[in-house]
Amino acid sequence: MLNPKFIYFSLLFFFVHPVFSQNSATEPYTFGEELNFEVSYGWFNLADAKMEIARKPHLQDSKPHYKIDVYGKTKGAATIFGKVNDNWGTLIDIDSKLPSLSYRHIEEGKYRKHEKVTFDQKNQTAFMQLYDRENKSLKEEREFKLPGQVQDLVSGFYYLRTLNLKNLKPGDQLVIRGFFDKEIYNIKLIYEGTEKLETEIGTKDTYIFSPQLPKNNLFRGEYPVKVWVTQDQNKIPVKIKANLFLGSINLDIKSAKGLRYN
């Protein structure tokens, strides 16, 4: 059974350092947005995934934030090989577009992990708190020095959506900088061009990106993951494909609700 954690790792490329200019102050997303996906391997439907923004601002340090959660859950026969029920979340400062807090609640088979990271973007630190498997008792605390402003696993994707992607040329690179699992990641995101794609929510003109991932035993090739993002004002992901050593896994959009632009 392939570990559905690949979904989240493949999204690491969204840790974007601000290389390209941002759009106007209006984000391409808004409160109440909900994106639903299905994860498949060949003919097998493995899991459902959801990305949603809370309907109202969340106050953190007296500042309004977007509260964003990503959920992944195995379904059907895939649960025989191990149930997965994960929640990854972030609080994004509405003004700076940077995360103030990120959290993970991981349930994969018998494995459990509950983690909270508080970011001080001004002073360039991240304060991690790790809890026990019941998420009740604090097990570990640790502060990390950051090399500058960073995104987390979830916030980086939403930051990417605020960038002006229209002037990219095939071969252009975005430099990735993000904090995840006690480490700083710097990964290249390669722009490959455009493609018209048939999806469950209609035919979409898309941008194609490929992250350069570290060497591992799961993916095949230097650029094994491709991501399709719509060219419209919403700039939502509609497909992710990961080439494995045996076959490939696809994450395809099934529905999109509460979009800022119709």
C-alpha cells in the first residue's frame, strides 16, 4: 500500500520564496472556499482530500487571519492496508500573507503525531510544540532560527496563488523556501507551460509546474510530480500527478465551492 503522505510531500513545492511580483491586494481566494479531490492509483480510489478556508476571520495576536485546513482520509479497500486520517492547518496573516501558526494532526495506522508551530516572522524564529499521541500532554518544545520569511506546508500554496504567473516562460524557476518537520527546505519549482485540461468542474486552461524533489525511494525521476493550476483569477489546483517506481498516483479535483471569482 502506498503511503498517502506522498500527497502532502508533493505539495512541498508550494513553499514559495517571493521571486515574482504579487498581484493586487485582493487575494484570489476568500473565506468559505472549499476544494475537494479524489486520490487514485490506477483504477483504485484510495482517498479523499479537502482544502477549505474557514468562513470567518480567525484572530491570532489580535490580527485577522485566514484559517485554512487540509484533510486527507483513506476510503474503501485502501483502509485494509492502514487507515489515514490527517489534518494539516495554518493561520495566514491577511496583510502579510505569511503564516503565524501551523499545526498537524496525523493518524496513519497506529502512528500519531500532533504538532503546533508558532512563527515569529519579524524576528525570524519558529517555536515548535510536540504533543503525545492523545494530543493532551506536551512532549517537546524547541525554537528554530529561520533564514528569513518562510511559508509552511499549507500556506505556501495559497501564497503561490497570489503571485503573477502570466509572465512566466517555460523553464523559469521559482525558489522554494519553507519550514517543515524541523527543517528548512529549498526546492526548485519549474514552470513547464500551459495545457487545456478536462476536469470534473469543466475544461480548464492551466499552468503546469514541476517541483524538484530530494532523492527518495518513492518517486521516479528528478521531476516526478506535475501540478496543474488554473489560469483564471482563482488559480486553483485541479490535478497533481506523481510518477512512482511502479505506476502513478493522481489527485483530481471533484468540486470547488465558494470561489472568489465565478
